[in-house]
Amino acid sequence: MIFCQIGNELINIIKKYADGRIIVDCGCGDGLLGSLIREVISIDLFPRDTALINDIMYFDVREFPFKENMMPVFIRPCHSQLFVDATLRKIKEDKLVKDCLYISMPHNLEIDIDIEKFQTKQVEDWIGGDGEKIYLITFGGDI
């Protein structure tokens, strides 16, 4: 099931913020982003019969060894601070990744992320079909 339609405008925004870094689609679901951008690492916890690509890595993204040349992206993730917030905490603790993108409806932001612990700012004017917006989460310094 596709939760967020990903078109060229969103792809270009993601690539702009990745700025040459490897995009890591955290909680990729069916792997839609990876089917549209070749240079994406797609990670999800559960295999699906509806997967769009064959190279999805199935394991807990909270255990993924992020590196400084990577840009984590969360697109309409399952709403649970156990997943998104815990992954962000690990990334921040590792001090290798400078920022990531979170793309979802505004009312999900506080469900998924302890926004008092992370610098979070809405960026771009893009609005998805269900009202999704793009948030940049930084792990130190000014936004």
C-alpha cells in the first residue's frame, strides 16, 4: 500500500537536501522511493508481497549503521516514537549524520518525534496529496 505519492517535485526536493549523499529510505514500505531513485537504500522491518523492488533490506532501521555520507528520509512512517524517534536518537548519538528529512502530515509530527529533543523545521512549499509537508531535522547547530 502506497501512503504518499512521490512525484518529480518531491524527488527533486529530496535530492536537493541529500546534496550528493546516499538516501536511506527508513521504513520504506513497498519501496516506492527506491523504485524511482536508483541510489537509495530501502529499509523496512517486514517483507511485503506488494514490494516494488527486490533489494529492500528487511531489518530494524534503528540498528542500521548510518554513515556521514547518508541522508535518512522518513516518508509517511508508521506512527510510533518507538520507530522514528528511537532511530533519530541513535543517529544523533552516533554524531555522523548532520540532518534528515521527515515527510508526513503535520499532526503526525508530535506522534512520531519528541520535537523538544530535535531541531525540526518545515522546509519547502511542497504539500502532498494528503496534506503532507517536509520537515528538516538537524542534529546540532542552527537550522
